[in-house]
Amino acid sequence: MSARKNLVLLVLCAQLFLDSMDVSLMGVALPEMQDDMGLSAEQLQWVISGYAVAYGGFLLLGGRAADLFGRRRIFFWATAVFAVVSLAGGLVTDGWLLIITRVVKGIAAAFIAPAALSIITTTFPEGPERNRAMGMFGLTGASGYAAGLVFSGLLTSLSWRLTFFVPFVVAAVVLLSVRGVIAPDGERTGRRPSFDVSGAVTATGGVLLLVFALTRAPEVGWGSAATVGGLVASVVLLVVFVVIQSRRTDPLVDLSIFRSRTLSTANIVGIAWACATIGWQFIALLYLQNTLGYSALKAGMAIVPMAVSILIAVNIAPRLIGKVGLRIPAVVGLLLQGLGILLFLRAYENASYVTVLLPALIIHGLGNGTSFLGFNIAGVGGVADDKQGLAASLIQSAVQLGGGLGVAVGAAVLAAGSADEVSTYHHAFLAVGLFSLVGAAASAVGLGASGPSGGAEKEPSAGEEPSAGEAVQSQPKAGLEGGRT
């Protein structure tokens, strides 16, 4: 890669590192926040859930905005908002104001993430070069999460407010680098597509309600009026959204993009992957602290070997994908991830970390990192440059929705059993572990024939029906044209 491309990747990865670190920073700091600010249990939940709901709800809008108004422009201004609300979060003294800063930060991240990923996919030609860039992108995410687990305990021991101030500093450095490193958005020629306001309202509202209902269900009950009403309203809004998109000239989501079997499968796999790994994370941290008696810092440190194995996997995966294609790494990775989760069925009240937990964590991490890269490459491969923001937001929305569903399923299983019985945790581990098997089956059927290109099925043009298993052997092209197939 050229020096300029390396700088572009460095800036984008720095922001992803920040996003990943910011998520794991909050978990350990919550008890200190609660004691210092007198937060209620509901407020404490929404410090985490407010970010997740806003992130998941606004991703589609963020991806489309990047395509319409310029990827660098959206990335720059969303990062600026992220920096400002990070600083504000460290200064506020009211619980609900703290939650508002987390919600606004989630919205900013929903605009940053698809813009960053689409800058990568339009800068690096599809094939080995893009696979390496995506591998580094995934490696950065795993590193940021692991760093958050380690530093959250250290920062919180000084002051929980540092968990807001440190992200502000990192975001400010990224912000100062953007204009000098990332190429300006190209001038749009011809008619500018109109912005689909009705589609934006129904899609954002539907996804927000869906994530909100899934997040609240374990607390208020799956049969409660709030949960059932939220789920029904979300379905109605999403159905209306699909109807609007089928009739719009310039839709928020061009439904023809789903004619690509590879892209559609990648989104299904992304949901299953996140259901399994994020649901497992929620259950495992409770098990480590409530059953084994680990402190918050010790529980975070216990997960670090899994993060290290993820780093190893996403470093090896691009070369593996380049040799055998997407299907085999995705299937094997998801099977390993599922095996790592199901090995927690061996964990009891006095489980040995070295002989019981550590092997499960390492196997889970290796599978997690391998499969993560596979479905992310599949989700944006073979998509035209002017739809890269949409494709990126779809795959990231799938992960957010899957994460919410996985936590909700895990929490529901735990709530149905006795919190004092380790068998309840076993049932929860089994429930989320099965999602990995679903993802492996979907990958085997829908990711196409394995091949050395590591490419993806070509996105069909309007009115064109793709042939079964159609794939393209993408050749690198110069400049931004490398993102086309």
C-alpha cells in the first residue's frame, strides 16, 4: 500500500479503536458513576442502552448520508460531535444529562462507522489489498475493545470521568488529521438524488423501536405491553418503510441491493454472529462476577486472552480468504466460535480458569475474528461506489440488531431460572451458542463457491436477475475505481 493509503487507514482505524474502546470503557465505570452521581438502576442501564439504541437506530440514515453528502464530510462532522459530547459527558453532574450525551454519541457513531468503512472500500481495490485493509480494520476493533477492558479499571480507579475525557482527546487528534490525510469528496455531477425523508423517518423509527423493545424486554418482561407494543409498532413502521422504498425514485435503501445473495447472506450471518458473541459476553461477565466472585477489573482481564486470539485471527484471515475464498473461513470461524461458547457448559461454581475457561476463550476468539472478517468483506464486496455507505450501514446495523437480540435472549433465559444455580448460566450459554451454528449454516449455503479471489457476488443492475452463485474475479484498478466490480 502507498504511504497515503496507509495514513488514511491509520486515521480511520484510530476512530474505530476509539469507538470499540468507548464501549468497553463504560462497563467497569458504571458502579463508580452510580455512587458519585446517585444514578438509579434505570439511569444506569441507559448509560449503556442509550448509546446502543441510538447507534443501531441511526446507522441506515448515517450510511445514506455518507453516500449523498460526502464520506469525508460526514466522517469529519460526526467525529466533531463525538468529541464535543465526550467532553460534555465528563463535565455534567446530572444523570439524565449524562445519558443524553451517550445518546448523542451513539448517533454520531452511527454516522462515523459507515462513512469510515465506505472510505476504506472506495480507497482500496476489491481483492487482496482491500482484504488486508479490512483485516487491519478488524484488528483495530478487537484491540480497542481489549484496551478498553484493561484501561477502564485503571482510569476508573483515578476518576470515572476519565472514561469520557480520554475518548475526547483521541477524537480531537483524529479530527485534526482528517482534512490533511483523507482525500476530499469528489464533485457530484448530474442530478443530486433527493433525500428520502419519509423513508428516513420510518426506517429510523422502526429500528429504534425494535432495538429499544429488545433492550427493555428482559427488565419489563417479554409479554408486557411495552415490549409487545414496541415490537408491533416497529414491524408496522418497517413494513411501511419497505412499501415506501419500492415506490421511491431515490430511496433511502435501494431494495435491489438485496438481489445479491452474498450481501443478503452476509447480513443474516452478521445478525447470528452478534447474537452469539455479544449475548455470550453479557452472560459470561455476569458468571465471572456473580458465580466465581471476580472483581470487575479481574473479569475484564480474564477476557483479554480471547481478545488476543481475535487479534491473531483477523491478522491471518485476509491471507486465508485470499487463498480459499469467503465460505470456508466463515463456516469454520462460526463453528469455532460456537464451540468456544458451548465449552462454557463445562464451567461450574469453582471452575478452573486455566483448564476450563482459558481454552474456551481462545477457541471462541479464533473463530470470532475469522468469521467477523469474512461476513464484513462479503457485505460490501461487489457493491458500486455510490452504494458503499448503504452496504456498510446495513452490515453494521445487522451486528447492532444481533447484539441487542443476543443480550435479550441471554437475559430472558437467566431471568427464567434461578440466579444462584450455575445450570441457569448453562442454559443461557446454550441458547446463544446455537446462533453460531445458524450463522455457519447460512454461510455454507449463501456465501457462494469458495475460490482464490476472495471476492463477492456482483451486485446486479436494475432489472437484472443474478445467476445462482454468480461471482466476479475482481481486478484491482487505480484510485477510487477500485471499489467497483
